[in-house]
Amino acid sequence: MEKDDLSGSFRDRLYTIDESGKRLWVFARKPRGPLTTRRNVIGILLMSFFFTAPFIRINGQPLLLLDFMHRTFVIFGVQFWPQDFHLFFIGMIALIVFIILFTATYGRLWCGWACPQTVFMEILFRRIEYWIDGSAQRQKELRARSWNADKIFRRVLKHGIFYLIAFIIGNYFLMYLIGSDDWLRLVTEPPSQHAAGLTGMVIFSFIFYFIFSWFREQVCTIVCPYGRLQGVLLDRDSVVISYDYNRGEERGSLRKGEDRKQSGKGDCVDCGLCVAVCPTGIDVRNGTQLECINCACCIDACNETMQRSGFRPGLIRYASEKMIAEGKPWHFTWRSSFYTAVLGILLAALTWFLTTRNPVEATVLRSPGMLFQEQEGGRISNLYSVKVVNKSGSDLTFEIRELSGTATVQVIGKPPMVAKQSLGETVFFLVADKGKLHGSKTEMEIGIFSGGKMLDKTRATFVGPEK
């Protein structure tokens, strides 16, 4: 257990809620330092991806589309169909194992560096707040100040910009659900034709505005299930943002010419900057906590103080509890090795299924309620429909053949064709000599050909008279 607050009473409540249950607003000081700079660069790159991805096309397909209404899913230009459910299942299992592996080994690094909630809040909204309301101290003063023209102007300006950005984010979010082409029609065609889409746009905008203007860090501590999972996934070997209490305690202010070892003090000068810059308002010196998102703001703040005080940096750093308690270097644990092996197997299986996925899948169904028909010359016919899923990037004109030679195929209408990344359907007869049938039911193999190459094959039951 950490040396600070041995009673553990700090774990009995959230830092952002007082004893009466009232919300305590977090006025985070603007962080600075090398880790903050790197996090900002990563955040800008991720936001650039978010705002450009809906317009990127690969072989005519969007880079990413999750259209649940029409069951259309495109990931990195590859469209997945209901027939690819096994790929989705393996991919989801691999994602879960990856989350377990990543969190068990590196803690909530995702939350502080790549989560959209953190990226938009810290890189965009909070910077606008600094620009309009000023520093953390000025924000406190403005909040406590009675309403006047200056406060009203700042509030209207800030929340107007907040809602405008939330509206833009909501529109982009909608593009990932319906596609940029459908979104363009939604905003250019008469509203009466897109009532549902426009309603969704307004709802998304208000949700994002509410999150970034008021709910903020409460998303990470109250709503997000991933934050709750860390209590199960983390152990003493997990790398998190840690305070080196062996080196830092006992805390005490820095006095000129003081021998801190002789006075029984550690390297922590109790400046409080690690708390001041924390976007969730916690004191990292109390150890691993639910609210910590591993954003590294406290590391930069502490290292700056250490440098000014003449101490070496790293009093707060990325480290495991075992590294702090025992002073041992970090190593890959057996648990992380096991998760890595399982993840490798799942990714190998997913890669194999993706590379061997048939670009064309056919389903042949006998027309319901239709009996066999007797033709001239003692021949029997059955009516079928065939549905062909074309997962390739080009249009496909296909041919239907009965592979065993028992029957011939008669397609109704024009030669069947199915456009790229779509589903096509056509109707055909199977006509067979009565003497070649094996009783009332005969199994036949149906092949789907294009350019002389068989793309897929399936089975169909041919119904004939009793012998």
C-alpha cells in the first residue's frame, strides 16, 4: 500500500463530488511539457483522421462505414456481409483480448492518448475555454463572479462555439453511420424527405455538446465501462502513472539550503501542480485510482518542478506498483505473454479467413409452394431463385451450371449480372430427364461461373415424381 493516506479514505468517494453529492467543477491548469506535446501531436493526427476518413474511398468503398440500419459494414474499404458473421465474431474476440492485454500491461494508456472523449476535450474544447475564459484561476474567478455584460458575452461566445463544434462532430459521426453520400443528400434535399436523419443529427449534436460543455470527466468515471474494467484487469505489474512514494516521502516544502535527507523529507516539495493540471482532479500521489486516465499531465508538471528544484525527474512516471515498491525493472509477465499468444492465434485465424474469403457467395432456393412440372419428352423441371453476393470491386456477369450433368439450366430473362459490392438475384429452371432422377428428391450441385472460372458452388434439391 502507498505511504500516503494509509486509511484509503480517498477511495471512498470521487474527487469531483463533495460529501453532499454536489458536483465539484474541475478547473485544470493548462499543462505543458514533452509528453503533453507528443499527446497533442497524436491528438491532432487522430482528429485529422476523424474529419477526413468519411471522404476516403478504397476501390469505390468508404474507408469506414457502420450502417446498422442497412446492415452494411465497411472496414478499411472491405465490405462485410451477414455471410461474414464468423469474421465479425473472430474480430470481436480478438478486440476483447487486445483490450485485456493492453490494459493489463499498459493500463489506461488508450484513455489518455487516443480516446475520442479525451482527444476532443483536451485538444479542442478545453483550449477554446482557455482562449475565452483564461487560465484555470481566471475561470474560477469568472464562475464565482456575478452576472454582468462581460460574463454573459464570454458564456454566449464559448457555448456558441462549443455547440457549433459539437454540431460538426455530430454530422461527421452521422457520416460513419450512413455514409458521406447519403449525408450530402440529407443536407441538400428537402427536410421532409429526411426527417429521421435530421432528427438523428440534432440528437447527436446535443449529446456531444452536453458531454463536452458540462459532463466532461464524468464520462470517464461514471459512464465508460472501460474505466470500470481497469479494477479487474490491472495488477501490480501493470504500467500506470505512478508516484514514487519511496523517493518522494515525506513531503515538504523546499527551503533554501536545506538538507532534505537530514530533515527526513523526500523529493516531493508538495507544490500541488500534479493535482492542478489533472483533468479529472485527482491526486496521483494517492496511488492508482478509477479517475486516472494516464494522460501524463502530472508527469510533465512534476518533472518541471523537479528540474527547478535541482532533483532528477521521474518522481511521477509510467511504472508498475511492483517497480515502485521493489525497485525492479519492468518485464513482460506470464499473463501478458499468455494474452499475447492468444491474440496472435486469433489474428492469424482472422487473417487466414480474410485472405481466403470467397469474393462471391451464392444461395440457391427452390421456389416455395411450387411443385415440379412435367415437360415434353418425359422431362421434369423445377423453378429456383439464386442470390449472389458480389464482394469484389467489379461488376460480375455470371453463369449458372449444374455440375453433375443430371440437369440443364434455363435462365429466365437476360444473362444474370450483379454489381460490385452488392446483392443480385435471378430465377432459373433446372430441367432433368425423369430417368436420371433418384426418386422424389435428387441432390444437385450448382456452380456459379464467370469467364469460365467457377466462383462458388452450392447444393439444391430437385423434386420429381415417385418411381
